[in-house]
Amino acid sequence: MHDYYFKHLDKEKKAKIKEKYKKEYAGSDFQKRITRLLVYSIIAIVFGLGLIIYSIIRPEELVGNLLIAIPLFIAAIIFLIGRYYAKLMILNKIALKEKN
């Protein structure tokens, strides 16, 4: 894992950089993609939980539903982590610009 400059800043500087991020990227294509990743991951988690609950109710279909639910959860977690790091890279870029 990389060591990001943004992570080492104090709260006031982080808030200032986040505010600048909101101004620069509001309504941008990047922000739409980040939001889309969040929506996809929430839908995948809800659908996976629904499959697990259905499997508990109907145990004869347990293996098939778990074979679908587990990769779905893994994909949702990867989407959330990717979303976090993509946003962190942009925040770090803004912080480094402000530093210089």
C-alpha cells in the first residue's frame, strides 16, 4: 500500500482539500463513476444478503445460492475499496498541488 501525503495532513487541511475536491469535481464524469460504484456495491450487498436469507428459509438451495452470494459480496467489497482508493488518489493529487 502506498503512503499518501493526504493521509498525513491535519483535519483543517483535509477539510480544505475535500472542499476544493467538491468544487472541482461536482458533476464531473469521475464523480458520476464513483457514485455508480457505490450504488453497484450497495445493490450487490443487498442482493447477496437476500440470497443468504432465502437460503436460510429454503435450505435445499443453500449451496447454489452461496455460490452466487459469496462472489457477489467479494465483488461489492472490491468495488468499495476501489472507490475509496480512486477518490484518495484524487485527494492526494490536489493536496500535492497545494503543497507546491
